[in-house]
Amino acid sequence: MTWPSTSPLRIAVVGSGPAGVYACESLLNWADENEQEIVIDQFDALPVPFGLLRHGVAPDHPRIKGIANTLYAIGADPRIRFLGNVEFGTDIVLEDLRRHYHAAIFATGALADRSMRIPGEDLVGSHGAAEFVTWYDGHPDVDPEWDLSAERAAVVGVGNVALDVARMLVRTAEQLEATDIPEHVREGFHGTSAEVVSVIGRRGPAWAKFTTLELREMGKVEGLTVVVDPADLDDDEFSREHRESDRRAGQVFAQLEKWAAAMTENGHSSPDEAEESALAAGQKVLRFRFNRSPVEILGEDGRVVGLRLERTAPDGERLQMTGETEDLAVDAVYRAVGYRSAALADIPFDDATATIPNSAGRVLDSPGGEPIPGLFTAGWIKRGPSGVIGTNRSCAAETVRELLSDLEDGRLTAPESPDPQSVRDLLAERGVEAVDGRAWEAIDARERGLGEAGGRERTKLANREAMLAEGRSARTRS
Ligand code: NAP
């Protein structure tokens, strides 16, 4: 097809998290700059938009709200039609997208937990970070019950998700009072018992993936003492060079060093002593333990009772096991060892990296293979689960550049059925109750109303049926 064309460009974006919304933003910017008509249908399996921004960001991180407002504003553009509660692969399939759109962008993110591949992961009390995060963030598809009775917990991994999980474990219901967590989660936090949370790094502190701001924040949590063993800070020359040349790694190390120094300054001769003293003073304890690799989650009667760790030796970037083990008595283990994307029906998937094979966002038929015309990808399913929310903006912009270059070069095919109503009809025929923008506005208004009643900005709904009911009532009112 030749471009410009007299009919609008029709794009399907599958996924309405940050990457999907930023892809819409890039497309709209192009349309504005080139005075082109564009229509974007944004599908999401959930009845509500914003993906990980809504169901992945910790509720005690209100500074993310600025980003939320930007995404809300982009999503409100009338050229974007939100179609929530529509699952790609069942409610709508690849063949449908080919028939109704010039191109499709897959931005479905990553919300499954990677496995540590050690025995005991299936014990009661062993959790993936994503399971906990989606619970406290009110994801409608997760069990509303969460057992917060563990007094001692281990969080495996030294990235920002581990910090979110550890911080939320030591939070009290009062500290979460002003947040947007759903009512059942608020209730759940009244039963929280965590006293000591250990964060486990399999390598030395120079290789921790925390960002500085997120790590420093742990020192500001009310009622929490952070304990770092000075002995854990020993490292080798390669690690030292790394933290000296990498600003973030250097700042993270310096913060850990401060906590280690505080232990000595406070007159404690060991981290155990520092922990006991903090507990005796009515504090909760966050304890970092580095150079320890989990080898088994220990259980009794099907429940977690401990975590077996093998000491590792500082050896630059490499993980060198020593054979020396120690058992940490814990009632719960949370693995925050990275997320994993799920494969999408009829879309190539590289199982090794859990991403869609792509070249700068153009979907390839296999890793290193040929581009499939009209199919694109953005965000974590494109590049893997790394980077902050803003990283998805440049990632999505790159994808959209490739899409527009294909458009200009005539590599996109005009859809057989471009009428926007035909997609609504198709979903209705299949009995899919799509949540459109108006229905989402009704859900949003309901959440703000619930929040206002409790003196908060918002209280999230977390039940799919309740969300759909709000949407239905909006349709009835109009
Ligand atoms: P991450 O930063 O990649 O950290 C994963 C951690 O798990 C690493 O410390 C890794 O250690 C460890 N790990 C992996 N496999 C392991 C195993 N088998 N045993 C023990 N440890 C293991 O991933 P993430 O924490 O899931 O975060 C994902 C992305 O989201 C990151 O870019 C993060 O910054 C971002 N995020 C940002 C915020 C925020 O800005 N507030 C909040 C949450 C997440 P090795 O290094 O040794 O592999």
C-alpha cells in the first residue's frame, strides 16, 4: 500500500501497561506531526488499564503518581480506544488483528516469577515476588487471601523488586493507611507479623542491582533497623574496580557501608547482636546477607521452616560456590529473582530469554530470523524484565519508528475490515464483555469515590466482577 493514504492508520496495541501506552504516545505524536489520521485499539486482558503501573508498583511509592498522571493523559486521547477484559489468544486472535489493523504491537509485559530451580519451591510459605506484589496491588485474578503470619522471612535477590517485597513485609497497616490498596489488602496488613526480613544476595554487594534511591529509602522506614554485616563487604579487586567505575554500584556500596559502620558504632560485635538489640527495642529488622546462594528451601509438614544457603566467594562477576552451607530459620521465602513473560498464541517466543524474538521491535519468525510484516513488540516482552518505567518510553519509540518505516516503505497491508465497529461486533458475537474507555472512567470514578470516603485519593477495586458491574452501570446510564 502507498502512504499517505486517505483512510486512517489502524493499529492494535496488545497490553496497556507503560510500554503499550508509550507506544500509543509515539504513534499519536507522529500522527500530529504529519497530520495523519490514526485509530488505535488498545487491548488488555484486565478490565483496567496501565498494567505494571497499577499492579506492579508498590503502593507506598507515591512519587510514581507523576508517571501515572502522564499515562492517564495519553490514554484519554480520543484516538485511542481502550478495550479491556479482552484476552489475546482466546477473545481475540492474531487472524483478527490481521483482518482489522495495519499493524499490531505486542506489549504484554512480564508478570510470572522466574524459578530458582531448587528443591522446596512448592512448599507452603514459598512465594514468588510477583504473587505477593499482585496481591497487595489488588490484581483481580489473584486470591484475595495472603498469609502474613511469618515472623521471619527471607527475600532472595538484590534488585528493586526484592526491596519492594522486603519493605512491604515490614510495613504496618497504619503506614499503608493513606495508600490506594484495596480494602481486603488493608485488612490483611492488620495481621502482619514480620519481625526479621533477610534479603539474600548470591554475589557480593558490588553486584547488587538496587538503585540508590530505593536502597536509601529502607533507612527511612519508621520502626525499621537495617543490619549489614561488615564482613559481607569484603570483596575482590574486580568487584572493587566495578563499584569504583559504576556510579550506581558505588553509591549502593557506600550506603551498605554506612549501615555496617552503624552496627560497630552502636557497640554491637556481630549482626546477630545488632538484630537482637533492635528487636528488644521494639524495632523490626531488615538484614542484608551477601555471598550466599540459596540451594534448598527446607520444609516440615509441607511448610517452609528454613532456607539452606551455600556460601559463595567473591570472584569478580562470577558466582563461586564454596561448598560451605548454613541454614537460616525462616517461615516464608519470597523469591525476587526476576520476572518472566508468557508466550502469546501464534506469536514466536524465545523460551531461553522469555521474549518475543525481535529486531528493534520488529517481530522475527525466530531468534535472528526474518521479520514478520505487521507485527511489532515493545516493553518487557521485547527486551526482558529490566529498566524503570521510563525505559519503556524509548523502547516503545524505537518500535514505533520501525513500524512507521515499514509503513512508508509499503510493507504494511491495508486491513480487509477497517470499520472500528466490526471489532466491537466480533467481541460481542464471542460473548466478550469488553470494558471500553467510558466503562473504565466509571471504574476510575468509583475508585476515587471509595478513596475519598476514606480520606485517600483512591481505593482500588480488586474484583473483576465488581469492575465489570461498574462498566455495565455506566452503559445503562448513557
Ligand atoms: P533484577 O534487578 O534483575 O534483580 C534480580 C535479582 O535476583 C538479582 O540480584 C539477581 O542476582 C538475583 N537472582 C537471580 N536469580 C537468582 C537465583 N537463582 N538465586 C539467587 N538470586 C538470584 O530484577 P527485579 O528486582 O525483578 O527488577 C526488575 C526491573 O524492575 C529492574 O530493572 C528494577 O530496577 C525495576 N524495578 C524498579 C523499581 C523502582 O524503580 N522503584 C521497583 C521494582 C522494580 P544476580 O545479579 O547474581 O543474577
